[in-house]
Amino acid sequence: MQVEAGRVADSLPEQGVSPRILRSETVLVLALSLGASGVSALISFVGSVTKPGGLKDQAAKLNTSYAPGRPWLDLAWQLFGIATALVPVALVAHLLLREGAGGLRVLGFDRRRPAPDLGRGALIAAGIGSAGLGFYLLARAAGGNLTVVPESLPDVWWKYPVLVLSAVQNAVLEEVIVVGYLLRRLGQLGWTPLAALAASSVLRGSYHLYQGIGGFLGNMAMGVVFVLLYRRWQRVGPLVVAHSLLDIGAFVGYALLAGKVSWLPTV
């Protein structure tokens, strides 16, 4: 099965779509999603390094309020943001269906193997989680990272459900596009496995550059691991589970621990 999946990933669509169209399609998908985020993160990083003071004295805020003091309007904006962020995933699913590949199923994002996906994802999260936290603390202490504030939502009833949904949205968007879809398209375009791995990993690091050099390097290393695991399993399902658990731990953990433990940086 792995050999067949690898062959499918490196072959052109049955309809005979030209490499030129595939290149344009890939650029457009990235321009509408994480490629644009990478450019935005670069601009943000330039602003941070040219601002007076050290990086660790600045904050990179995630999951902030869109309508302070208006919880229902804020909730509407939060859900709208989560839903619209997943539109590129729907576009990828459409493109893969048009290709005749069976949609996201060809990337291993389906419900065929829930138990292995959950188990593998949990193991990945456990292995990467502690190492990632340690790397962040070291990078910040060395002055190479901003202080990351995973959430600053008001203390309302929907806070934790929204944080969980935000984590899952991040995971689905990143793993489907940066691993499954991008590796498939680059393989079809004749890229070598090493070049495709480098492209996927650098892209993952790029849209975390707003956090600083530490965020860039740490996520690039995570990207290498995720690409290798995807090639081994031919499924993004475990990666989505792992990424979801990592982000849930970061978002919810920060909400519960910020200001209560000395080792967790806050602003």
C-alpha cells in the first residue's frame, strides 16, 4: 500500500493537467493560505527586530479578542475566523476531487484508521511537546524569540471551546496544505524528496517567524519530523492529531497557568 500511495503521489492527474497548471494552482493555494502567512510573518519579524528593545520584551499574541466587552459579537468573530481559515482546505479537497484522486482521502485525512491515527498522534505530541517548550524558553532567554502569548481572551463561557476549535483549525490547515498537498504537488512536478522536504519545512518555519528566530527554527525542525512521518505512514491524520494536541496544550495550558507558575513567561 505504501508503494502504491507513493506512486500516486508522484504521478500526474488522470485528466492530464499540465505541470504549468499544477504550478499555478500550488502558488495560488499557498498565496491564499500559509504562503501569505509566511510573508506576513516576515514583515512582522522585520518590525520586531527594528523596534527599540529586545525581542523577549515584545509579545506575539495569538487568540485575541475581536470585540472587547462584547462577548457575543466576539464569539461570532471568533467562529467566523476559524471557519474562513479552513476555506483553503476545502479548495484543496475540491482540486484533489477534480484530479480524480478521491479528495482528502488520498492524503490520509479521513476516518478509515481512527485508532492508529489517535495513538500515533498522541505519541508525537508527547515527544515534541516538552522539547518544543524547552526550546522556546531557551530561545527567549537568549534573546532570539518574542514572548509568545497563546491566548488573551476574556474570561467567558466560550473561551476554552474556542481555544480548542482554534487549535484544531490550525492543525487541519497546516498539515493538509504544508505536508499532504504540497508534497503531493511537488512530487508531481518532479521535485526530489529532499527538495520537497526542505520546501515544506522552510514554509512551516516561515509563517512562525513572527515569533522570532526560535519560532522559525523550532517549527522548521518540527516540519522535518512531520514530513518524514508522513512519508512513512502516508497519512496526515496522525499529524493533525499531534498538532491539535500540541496547540490545545499551549492555548489551554497558558490560560490555566499564566501568572501562576514562575517558569512561564508572560507580559
